[in-house]
Amino acid sequence: MTGAAGRIGSVATRHLSELGALVTALTNVEDDGLKADRVVVGDARSEEDVARALEGVDAVVHLAALPHPSAGTAYEVYTTNVVSTFNVLAQAGALGIKRAVVASSINAFGVPFNPDDILPAYYPLDEKIPADVADPYSLSKQNDENTARMVWRRWGMDVVCFRFPHVNSPDVIERIAAGDPAGGVREAWSYLDTRDAAYAIELGLTATLSGAHIFFVAAGTTTAPYETEALLDAFAPGVPRLRRFVGREVPIDLTAARTVLGFQARHELDLPINRLEI
């Protein structure tokens, strides 16, 4: 697991270890608290470090990345993310490893971080939604998905890419829920508890499938204490809706993750439904 000491990685490492997996952690920082059987301190962009981490492994979880456009210069964000993904997946594919799970992002379709005043093409968001990319992080995640397709075609390694929304601990997610709902419109007010991200990774590693797959995964509810239809009326009135939404239902189509992987979030915000007044 690359990025094993990160927000998702530390929880996923512990989760998989508790299930009985022997986890090799690749991390660029020392972390004595990692629940891993083997720790390799190194850089996911380094051919040598990744080769050491891949010794004897059966599957790969690639989480290492600079996770935001402001996490470095544009050059640093883009190159760090795409080079590490290519390095990890290409080496794993060449070794004959059969399965990889990759952290893509909801930002792969470009709208959430787009500097222009745009909204999604429609709701619910789905894996086929048109992209409008104008920042280096979103571009890197889009190209991570392209890399997944390439390694499957070249080496036959099955790859699951998760378009994660904002993933965090319950207390942080609760603070987001108390904020201004206007800020959530581009991301469909979506979120995911870190424990559910770890569960999704488990399913991505064990599901019976072949090919390179992209899945939106998110909690089934929004971060806002309002009906989803009222949120869309207020903040995205001109955006087409492909169906109606019930209560606080998140306006993302989670059908693929539910039917192919059997994923459904286990930790969701319990919020009252209030009247939205703008």
C-alpha cells in the first residue's frame, strides 16, 4: 500500500491487517503507528523504492499523491501524481500482479476545482459525466485513470479506480455539515468516512471482475441538513436532473459500486432535514 501513512492509508492499512492480510506499507514518512507487517520508507516515484515494496506482494493499493491543487506547485502536483501512479502500476503489471486499487478522485471530471464559474453537466453525477478540467490535480487524477486502462491492456492487471469524494474522520465531516451549503454544489454535497474508504478498498481487492474500472463511491446521504431537491433548486436550478432525489440522498449515481462491488457506506451523517432558506 502506497501512501500508507496518509488519511485513508493509515485506516486502510489497519483495516486490511485486521482482516488477516499481510500488508507492506510504502510511506515517505516514518510512522511507528502503522499496522503493517513490513514498512518500506521511500518515494512512490522511485523505481528502486517501489521495486523493494513490491517484492512478494499479490495486490497493490496505490494511495500516494499530493491531494490538492495547492499541495505544491502545479508542476509538483501533476508530476508527483502521474509519475507515481505510472511507476507503481507499470512495475506491478510487469511483475504479473493481478489486481490493483487506485485512489482517483471526484475531481477527475474537473468541475469541483475548476476556476471558472461552472456546474456539473447533470445530476446525479456518474462515471460518464463530461469532464471540464482546468487544474493540475484534476488532470493528474484523470490521467491516473488512463494509466489504469493502459496497464490492464498491456499486462492484463485488473485495476479498480475509486473516485473518492472528500474523505475524512467523522468529526471533520460533521464540521463540514455545519457550514454553508452553497460550497458543496460542485461535489454534490458528497463525503465518505475514512472507515468506509477502507471498506471500499477491501471490496476493490476482492471483487470478482476483470478490466479497468472506475467507480464513484460516497455516503448515500449529503453533508447538508436539507432535502437534496431543495439544494439543487437553490444552487443548481438550471442543471438537468436525470431523476428525482429522496430526502438527503446524495446526487451521485452509486449503482455501479453497489452492484459490481457490493459497496454501501456504513457510516453516514444523521442529520435532521431543515427548511432551506436563502
